Amino acid sequence: MQFFLSALLTSFVLVLALVPAVRRLSLQWEFVDRPSQRKIHTAPVPLMGGVAIFIGSAAALMLFEGPSPRTLTIVIGGLALVLIGSVDDWYKTKGLEFPVWPRLIGYILVSSVPLWFGIEIAGISDPIHQGYLFFTPWLSWLMTMGWIFAITNMINFIDGVDGLAAGIASISALTLMLAALYKGQEGTAVLAAILAGACIAFLGYNFYPAKIFMGDAGATFLGYTLAVIAVDGAFKSTTALSILIPILALGVPILDTSVVFIRRLLEKKSICKADKLHTHHSLLKMGLSQVQTVSFLYLIAALFSAISIILLMML
């Protein structure tokens, strides 16, 4: 356990040290998220926090695991997402919207990166015949890429209130770390610990009132890494019932996105166009403060995570 705590503390210290420097650069370059009708902050906020999260996480992963397939998956895919997200964030600094299709194409390509290194949803345990049912290659690729693509975007979707995405990602990462440790998947547990440390450190600057935002660059990186952790850990040698473990661990973003997409379809709105239909927007409209809204969603995430761990121990 000491090794995993060391990994968590290393990423925590790295991100804690990097954020102030990145924040200064962001202000110097005027790389800030400006207020708009859809946003709830009232003053420009530095927007390069995702760069600090990525650098701190990648450095800690290289230190504790070296250039393994898991490390290369995170570094290559994460770097691509940080670059794509930074372009999108730059558009925001100018009060513009980056076109949807280039981003979608980029996210689809990045969702294939884990497959390059053998990280995939390969099959499912067969409880009837006491064996293992392997998926055909195309089905394995489709399920893996679909999961990576979905979670990458879902974390980005909930990044609308100070501290929400970083806090939810922290809870999810810690849950997946415990699940990996329980199953003896030490490499996956190290990655989850590193991501948790990075998120907790960033939360110190991002909780209300936020001194810096992670931007699309950071939110998509967090979503991608959490998705990879789930595929590399919880989805391995899985039974039909244990599929619920990573789904519950990421329950808040999955539930929020599902509800929002259903509402957009019912109201005949574009599913890709940003709006104020997310859960955090609804809670704010009900009169909750930002801190109350985030705390409530933390509580829901913790409840989902506790259920997932209990379910894991029952299998």
C-alpha cells in the first residue's frame, strides 16, 4: 500500500507545484475563460489547468512504471487530447466556438490508442459453461473505443461548476484504485492512484471560488484516463454482473449525460450543442450554491462508489 500512496503523493506534489506556474503563464498570455450567458463565473479565469494535470500525471507515471504499454497509452492519447482541448480552449478565450466535427474525429482517433497497446475489452466470463467468451476483434475494438470515447466526453460535460469534474474524477479514481488492488492489478492501481493525486491537488486551486480551470484539455484527459483505467482493470475477466463496477464508479457523469441527451432529444435540440440542462445547472436553478451543488454531487458519487466496492466484494 505504501507504494501506491507514494505514487499518489508524487502526482499530488507535482501538480500542486505546477499549477501556480501554469496559472501565471495563462494570465500572461491572456489564455482565460471569459464570462458568457451560458457560464456562471463573472470574471475571466485562467484556463490552462489541464496542462498541469497532464504533465504531473505523465511524469509520475513515467517515474513509477516507466515506458510501459499502459504509460504510453496515457501519454500518447493524453497528449493528443490536451492539444485538441487546448485549441478548443483557445477559441473560448476569443469568445468563439471550435467546430464540433474536428473534435469528434480527434476523439475517435484517440479512443483507438489503447488498442495499439493491447488494452481492450476482450470478452466476458461465461457463468453457464464456466469459461470465458472472447469477443470477435471488431466487437472488442468497437466496445473499447465506444467506452473510451463516451467517458472522455462525459467528464468534459460535467465540468461546469468549480471543483465538480476534479472532485468526481478523484472519487472515481480512488474507487477504481481500490477495485484494482482487490483484484491484484497493481499496475492499474498505480495509474489510478496517480490520477487521484493529480485531481486532489488541482482541486485545491479549482474549488469555489476557482483560481484556475482545467479546460477541455484537462477534462478530456481525465475522462480518457479514467476510461483506460476501467478497461485495463475492472473490465478484465469480467462477469456480466461485475460490469456494473466501473459503471457505478463513474455513475455521476454517466447518469448526467444520459439524462441530458434524453432531454435534448425530447426537446428536439442538437445533442452536441452546449446548454444548461445538466444536473449541476438544475441544482443551481433550485437555489443551491455552487458549494452545495458540488457537495451534493460528491455525495452521490461516493454513494455509487461505495455500492461498486460492496458489489465487488460480493462477487
